[in-house]
Amino acid sequence: MSYKLLDTFTGKVLGEYETKAQAEKAESHLIHEPGESRYELVEPPAPKKVSKKKAVVTKEADDKEESN
């Protein structure tokens, strides 16, 4: 998982870091203006959960076989 340090004024990615701590350390080295939030840490998106489709079992097929 990589965290991105984004410049919100220009929209450019300033760096990609493996851990949040590394990204926060890099952000602390940048110049911050009072009252402005120029830089943003972008976290990676959460992995999507894959759900398996379950087969629909009906009793109608079983009832037909029993009646024969």
C-alpha cells in the first residue's frame, strides 16, 4: 500500500511512500502557510471484497423427481 503526498494547488503528486509515517515525515519537511492546507496525504483505496455468488437451490426439481 502506498501513500501519496499531493500538492492540492497544482494537483501533482510530490511523492509516494510505503507507510503513513514516512509520508507524514515528508510532509513535515515542506513549508506550510498559516491558514492554508496546501498538501494532502492520499491513502490507498480499501481493497474490494469479492463475494461469491451462491447457487439458488429450488425444491421444485426435487419434487418432480420424487413424483416419477
